[in-house]
Amino acid sequence: MKEYDESIRCFSKVIELAKETSGEYGLANAYYQRAFSNWNAGNKDESCNDFTKAKSLGIIFNSSVEESFIKNCK
């Protein structure tokens, strides 16, 4: 559907709520999902920040995502 701005807005709200209710895994997953939305919307810096935050909260990336993250977020 390519409604990336709406997706970013929704995941931002999820992040806000997850900080209060769902613990680190829910929060990490929300950052992870928002990172993809930001990437697809062309927001590279925001995407890299979200990937970094998700990783710091314990998300384990599959190897192709990890490689892409390392390559594109220096």
C-alpha cells in the first residue's frame, strides 16, 4: 500500500504506548518495524536510529537485515 508516513505515525504511537505497557520486547519490535517504514519512506537517518534502538533493546536481526544495516547505517 506504500503508506509509509501513516505507518511511521502508527509505529510512533505504538512506541509511545509500549514504553508504558509492553516491556522491552514490544518496544524493540515497534522500533524495528518503524525502521523499515522509515527506510521505505526515504528517511535513512531515522531508519538507522530505529534499527540501532531496536538492536540495543534486544532484537536479533536475520543475517541479510544485519548486513544491510551495517552497510547502510555507518
